[in-house]
Amino acid sequence: MKRNITIAILLGLCVFIYFRQRDKNYYDMINAVSGATPLAIAVDVPDDISLTVDGLVKKEYHFSASALSGFASTRIRTREFAADGTYLGAYSYAGIPVFNILEGIAPKKPADASFNQPQDIVVVFTAASGRWAAFSFNEIIMADDSLPVTLAYHREQIMPTADEVRDSYQKNRYTQNLSGLRLIAPREPDDARYLDHVVRITYTVFDMPDQLLPPRDKGRRCASDTIRCVDGTEVRPAAYDDVERNIKARWAMVGHGHGYEKTVSVEGFDLRSFLEVNFKGAGAGDYFLFVACDGYRCLFSGKEIFSVDTGRSMMIADRIDGRRPASGFQLAPTGDFFADRSLWALSHVVRIHPPADFSAKLQ
């Protein structure tokens, strides 16, 4: 009898330890706030989730759920709309900012690549269904990350607090928790680049009209007196007469590699207006490659230019602290956190129409 009681006690203790360890975050949080029930509880990545990172990388990665749980996570609230303006609900997500993953994934291009740096890389997220969403590498790495592109693994509805409303509230389309990684872009006005059940991140590049662009010549001193616009096989000088002007009185330039450089006033052509004037029908569905006369390149998505608030502060500068830069035109994405996309001696702007399907390219 005593033996059976001892076994039962040990089994009970094992069950308690299992559930206590499984829900450690919850119990620790409850204890920390003296019995109150917090609205935001830290949750771990579910065991059946995994992620592969491949493509133009030095090393291919396969992250298990436990490995993903090692990344710094965040909690983000979203108000979600479809592309047609339909309200989809308000939610609270727990997830991993994609920046936290990609900053440790070293790009590697072929030895014969026309441009050997990552500023023209496309980051493609692929779902288990084969659906995909694409971002420019630097809109994730260099942009302000106050509302980061995130791979979420936990979702809760945000409900009204008034009881008489809460009980009958049906304006949140998604009522279930996530069953995989959901790509969310909370700074964007619609869910066009949201993606469920993400299983893969791939570094790749668009096909570029390299024969129409200046070759990379690092260290070459040059200046740009004009900008050429490239759309397919068509090359033409940029028009400026009908382009709106933009100004930012204080642009704090902090480089990714060298830290704080200086704070300047900047004035120039509004980037949205420049693209609309020079590329008929330009918009959020396009991508744009900006090229300097020494061949340096930076890729932007149309989404970050035309749809996101920081796109309003992007410009092609022709005045820095009231003077024309010695190198001519300068691309100035003044809303970025890092100033590394402030491309000097801008000489070419290329409009890129993304492929309807990335699947073949990613094989």
C-alpha cells in the first residue's frame, strides 16, 4: 500500500513539474504581478513549427521550434484591412521580428555577380501552400523597426471591454489562434503581403538589365548631372518639371557600419512624385532599383515607397545644407533608421515588374 502511495505521489509530482515547466512563462508572470492577470503573456513557439532560410546565403539554415524560441520576440497589435478596404479585425500577436533572424544570415552571391553586395537582394517568404510575399532586403534591415515585419506564432483577438458589446462582437474575421508562422507587416495599410504558414525564407535577386547600367567600380569618383530612367528595354532622361519638391529640416544620418555621421537639412524631388511622373502607372506593386554612376545599387519595394508613411519622406536630394552635393543627385530615404541607402551620385532608376510566380526562380 505504501509503495502504491509513493508511486502515486511521484507520478503526481512528475505531472506537476511537466505542466509547470511547459507553462513556465505564465506562472512566472503571474507570480511577478502578485496574482493579477496580465493581458500580455509571454508564449513560446509551438513545437510543430520550423523554418528554412536558403538561397543566396553562405549557409543554409533549418530552425526548429526550440531554435526559433531563442530569438528575441515581440508583441504587436494590428488593425487589419484587405486590399479592397474591408476591415478584417484587430489582433495581438506574439512573434519574431524578421530583422532578428536576417541580421545573422550572411548573404553570398555568385562570384560572377554584377553586384556583389546585398542591397539589391529580394527576400521571398514562401508558405506551405506555395504562396509567397517579397520584400527588399534593406526595407527589413535598414528601415525604422518600430513596427517591424514579423513572423508571428501566436494570435489573440482584441475585443471590446464593455460586456454588452463584447458578448455579441463579430468584427474580427479570425477567431482562432495561429497554427503556423504568419508573416505580418503591421506598418502597411493592408494585408497584401501578409502570409500564413510560412516555412521558408529565400534570398534571391530579380533579373536586371545589367547591359543598360553602369558596371560596379568601387572607389571610382564620379558625379551625376542627370538621371536616366530604365523601364524594360527603354532608357530615357528623367523629367523634373512636374515633380513635387520635398524638404526635411533635420536628417540624422546614422550609418549601419560607421555609426553617427552628421545631421543635415535636405531638399529635393519627392520620390513618389518623381516615380509617378517618370514611370506611367508606377505604384505599390512595382520594385525600383536605384543605381549610382559607380555601379552601387539599392533596391526598394513599391510598397515601402507608396504605401508606408515613411515613403512620404523619401526624396532625390539636390540640396544638402543648402548646397548642391558635389556628387550630384542623392537618394535620401530620410525615414530609415540607418542612412546606408542614401545612395550618392544617383544616375539610373530602374522599374522592375516582379514575376507573377517566384516558384521557378526559387528552385
